[in-house]
Amino acid sequence: MAGLGDFLGWFGDFISSFCSGFFSFSFFGIFVNISNKNPPLHKAGGTLCVILDENTINEKLMNIFSKLFGKTKNENIDSDLNIKNFKSVSSFWEFVVSTDNWHSKYSPYKIKNINNYISELAPLIIQSTNELRKKMEFSYEEYEQIVYWDNFLIRIDMDESNKFKLNKSLTFKQYCSNCKKEIGFQQRYPKLICGECLSKITDKNNRLVEFFNTEGLGYGCQGYYCETQQKEKYNSDICFLEGKEYFAEEGRFGGIVIQLKE
Ligand SMILES: [Zn+2]
């Protein structure tokens, strides 16, 4: 489970950095900075700066995703999809979402003229990704493709060179993975449970358990049996709720995160 957490963490950081217009990584000890702008500062030695135009960065990013995620990233079935060829934006979107796993099979970066219709398209995209989050039929790996669509909108919204701004009444929604109640949107953790369900998690014998960080600053994750004042340890990160398996881990920014296990 730690591997999955690390992966999601890395992915979130990657997206965050990309949203801000650049990304950086360490390559055999050399710090590499890829951006469409001149870097704000040069580190003394050991930094390789690569300046690319934005379209090239998008294309490179697509290639990186393809290599990282394997075949699900290479399933784009029509890279020539052009909104102009449809009688309306809504008929275009109906066509897209009528495809199974549309979020994996189409890429927003490959749809022609998408930027010209983005104001009309944004509510439809958000509604569709919200529906996917509510149904929660995706694997954690498949979820990265849904994030990709959401981040496409977030990124355009942050780009001050265009007029598009996300309507504040449009919100990304998320739902408890047990009772389906709406909870706060946490893109990094799509299968969380709500506070009420959190108080009902048990070991496999139906005894209530709870999890805490083991150290200050939000590090570590340790289970205990409830009402033992954290004296009786529960030495597993797997817990149960209404016949389903969940896993606990330390949150990226501290605290404990409990999500539905695949
Ligand atoms: Zn719940």
C-alpha cells in the first residue's frame, strides 16, 4: 500500500508542478528543470534547464504518461476528433461519453478546437467526472485518467493568457466510498470514507479500530483497538466496513487516510 501512496503522491506533485507551467526531476543526480519560461533562478551547478514551448511540453507530457501507465494511456481511439464537426458542443460531449472508458480513450490535448469551446464544455466535463467519482467503478490506476481531464480544466483556468475562467459554481465533487454521502474533494484520495463511516471501521472480527500517526508532524500510521486509550495495538493497515476492505495510511500532508481497497 505504501507503494500506491508514493505513486499517488508523486503523481499529485507532478500534476501540481505541471499546472504551474514547469516540471522538474532528478536524472542520475542532475536536477533537470523543464519549462516554457526562463527559470526564475539557477542553482549553482548540477542543474540542466530545458526550455520548450507549451505545445511541445503537452506532447512530451503525453509521452511520459504513455510510458508510465502502459496500455491504458495508449488507447486514444481518435486523435482527430474535432468539435467543429459536431452540430453542438453538447452533441460532441454526448458522443465522447457514450464510449466505454471515455476518460482513458480520449485525451483533452488531442481534441481539435477544444480551447475555442472550453467555456461551454467545462461544465459537461466536470459533471461527467463527478458522475464517475460517484459511481466509483474505477481502479486507482484508471482514476489517473479522470484526474487528467480535471487537471486539463484547472490548468486552463490558471493560464492567464486566455479569457477562460472556471465558473465558481462548478465544483469537483467526491463521495464517501461506503455510504456515498458527498464529502470534500480530495483529488489525491478518490476513495475516502466520511467521518461517520470512519467511526465504524473494525478488524475482521467486527471489533472497532482506529488509526493514528505514530510521530508528530503527521508521520507513520498505527492502528489501535477503540476505547483502549491507544494501549492495545491493532497491527494491520487493513480494516473493514460493511463487508468491504479498506486500508489506512499516513496522509501526504499528515493525518490518516482510509480508502477502499481494490
Ligand atoms: Zn460514509
